[in-house]
Amino acid sequence: MEKHRSAFLEYTRSFFSGDPEKDRYMQLKVDHTFRVCSHAAMLTAEENELRAPAVGRALSLAALYHDVGRFEQLKRWNTFSDAQSCNHGLLGASVLKKQGFLDNEDREVRHRTIAAVALHNRFALPAALRGDLLRIVAAVRDADKVDILRILAEQLGPGSAADNTMLMHLKDAPGICSPAILKALREKRVARYMDMRTLDDFRLLLCTWLFDLRFNASLRAIRENGCFISILDGFTGAPDVKAEAAAVVENRLNAPSSTLPA
């Protein structure tokens, strides 16, 4: 993997411009990538269904390259918002092919890695996805969410210095919550970005991410890092809505994760 890490760093360094503001976001994505790699390695060690060597190899590579499209995205559009630019998962898959990062890998590993990068940011995975490819994609998505939740907890907690780029220019509006976000929370399904209007909507949407996590080790990591304490402490809306969200989080974090189809 060391050659891949070196190739990734060499590629990403080419996007650093000397502009401290833009370079800060580039570095943010580099640091995020390596934390996702660490969580993916933990999943491989702890989850039996990820231990096959070919599965672990593809998962390690997909974790390393999952956000490789973000660098071109920020350079071209000056945003991390897919809605305002492009699908960064598909862009990342295109970068992998164009740069030839996986040319020396086994054909099956190469296919699974590219597919996982392309699918890691999908709102919902294709129903036909099965077997080892589903496990790899699900593990990358878990690892990605675990670290993003940690990062956003620092942004969404009480008294945090909000970064507009990271928070998609949403603002606090006490007492205002999207009915569609609340409905998703109550129905225990993932809410959509397009329904967000306020930072409280974002906080509630992140609670719904828990319904998309597939591995018990990911739920345990979130319990241990306490990110939802900060996320919900920053909630400015009605106390009963905050209590409802906290109960949903507590119940999900202490329930076994769903079993993936064979």
C-alpha cells in the first residue's frame, strides 16, 4: 500500500496552489482520507466478512482513493457541494482510470475499487448490489461517515466557529426545522440534503446517517467518540425535537447493525 499512498500524495500535492485558504481545504481532504483509511483497517480487522485478502485489498484501496475526485472538484468549482459542481464519486472513478493508479492491481480488485469510489457517495446503493462488492462499498461508506461526523461535530457544536464551505452556507434559525427532515428521522431513514434549510436541519440529517451504517464496529466508534453529544448540544430548535433526536441516536447506537445481503 505504500506505493499507493505515495502516488496519492504526489497527485494531491499538485493541487496545492500556495493560496492558504484553498490549500487548507485540500489538506483537510488529505487528512480526512488517512483517517478513513484507519477506520477501514479497523473494520477489516474486526468484521469477519471483510477479512478475505481480496476484499481487504480492495477496501484499503477504495478508502485511500474514495475522495480523489474532491481535489479537481475544489480546483474547478471552488466547492465541495456536488449539487453545485459534479458528482465527486464519479469524478474520482474517472481520475483513477485516467491516472492509472490501479493498473498493476488484479483485475477484480481494480474493478471493485473503482466501483466503490464511484458509489461511496450515492444517496442509496443499487438494490442489485450483492456479495463482496456490497461489503466493500458499505465499509467505505461507513468509514467515510464516521470521520465526517467527527469533523462536523466540531463545526456544529455550541459556540463553534462555523466554516461556511463545510456547512454549505446554512445558518442557524432557531425553531425552524424542515418537515421532510423530521419525517425521515421519525421514519428511521436517511434524509436528503436537498431538504435542508438550516443548521438544525443539518444536525437532524446527520442523525439519520446512523440508519445507513452497516457495521457494528462503526456504531461503536461513534459511541466512543461522542460526536453526537456536540452535534445535538448545538441544536437551537424546540427542546422536544432535540430530545426526540437524542432518543433516536441513543437507540440506534445501541442496536446491532443491519445484516448485509449475501
